[in-house]
Amino acid sequence: MGRTGNYGAGGRTFNRCGLAALSDLSTDEWKRIFARLETVQNEFLAKESEFRSPEYQWPRDALHNWSRVWEYAYAYYFLNEWKPELGAAPTIADLGSGVTFFPFALSKLGYTVICTDTDPVCEKDLPRAARALGSDSSKVSFRLTNGDTLPFRDSEVDAIYCVSVLEHIPKFENTVIEMARVLKSGGRLILTIDLDLNGKHEIGKERYLDLRSALD
């Protein structure tokens, strides 16, 4: 889901309607951003033996995993565009972060990224990944969440991104309320989900309408 706006020739791929098509992966704009993200992920995976716990259960190659080839580029595009509006040193939250390359890609844009997840393995692995990559621990950090209350103060963050996580939370309405609580006034939210048009899994058409209502 994304907003529309006037970005001239730039942003046409990502700024249409928030729904992806396979043809978008043939555009020069997507290819340019995706190549940048691949470089960061390659650096990240090259150090994986220094931080990855064997019990980590999520995909290692996050960038090439299913719809994330689109979602990460989509989130990166908007966070890059919005940064001048969010202040000199904006802080963003990664909801359901796992341990991936992406917060490190955003820290290179000048963001402070606070990752949060219910998986305690992430609490061990993400700080180790930051050390392995030579990243400032104040720029990419982790907070464990119980899944009910986000581990942030009211109005603590300038932006939130949540990439293909919300559809795995049965009662996502509470998470939406929590996101509104921790966002600053005028803050930005990037939310991507897998939408099942057949209605057999997770967020189908009816729950999508519930999500839109909760976001409103």
C-alpha cells in the first residue's frame, strides 16, 4: 500500500496504485533500485557465518523470496523519497524484522532503524550482524516484542515499515492501533501484504476490507 503523488518522470513504477505487476520488474527504475539492494544483501550474506544462529527459521535470501523482490524495492523507494520530509536524523521501525539486509540498506540512507520481532533468535543475531558488518549499533538495533504491545514509546518513530508480516497476525487490528500509537504526528507508514484473492489463506478480500477500515 502506498500513497500517490506527483514525482514527475521518477517514481512511475512505484507510485501508481500500490499493486504490483510482473511487468514492473522489467522497468529501469525497479532494476536500478533492486541492483542497489542486491549489493547490500550480498555484503550481508558474505558475513552470515559470523552472526547467523542455526535455529534461525526465516529465509536467508530475503530479497529474492517470493513477492519481496517487489516489496523491498517499493519500501526503499518511498523511504528514500520521504527522508527530506522526516527531518535530519529520522528514526524508523522495522516491524516483524527477522534478521535481513534491509535495515542496513536504510542505514546507508541516513536512517536510524529499530528492528522488532517476536523471535528471540533475532535478539541475538541482529546485533551480531551489525558488528560483523561494521555498522554503528546506534544506527541498527533490535527490540524484542511480545506481539501485543510494540516496544516503543508513544510518538517515538518518524516512520514504520512492515513488509509481508501483517497477514500472519490473525488479529491485526491491535497491531494497527499500536503502529498509530508509536508514530509521530505526520509520520509515515509503509505496509505491504500478500493479498489472497481466492480467500483461502490469511488476508483475503473480506479481511482486506477490515484492514482498510482499521487503517482509516
